[in-house]
Amino acid sequence: MKKQNNEPKRKNSSMASNFEEMKEHGKVMEHVSTNEEVRKSGKTPDPQQHDKKEYNK
């Protein structure tokens, strides 16, 4: 027998399906390097994610 999921169906797509997942995702994102930090380390940020002129210095 299939376990029933009591969570309401989401109306749009999202990275987190509930508040607990959102809090965990926030903790992970605190440790992600910014574009400026990536440049200072001698690397290039992913250009596909940032097409604005100010990010392509």
C-alpha cells in the first residue's frame, strides 16, 4: 500500500517543498562563494548563470 502524502500540492516549482528544507538550504547557501570571492581566488564564475554586464568583468 502506498504511503499517503499529507502535504498540499505546490502551485509552482521550488527548490524546497517545506519550511524545514528551506532552512537547510539556507544553511548550505551560507557557505557558497560569491562571484567576487571566486574571482579573487583566480577562477571565473559560471558565465551562463550571470549574463548581466556587471558580472562579466
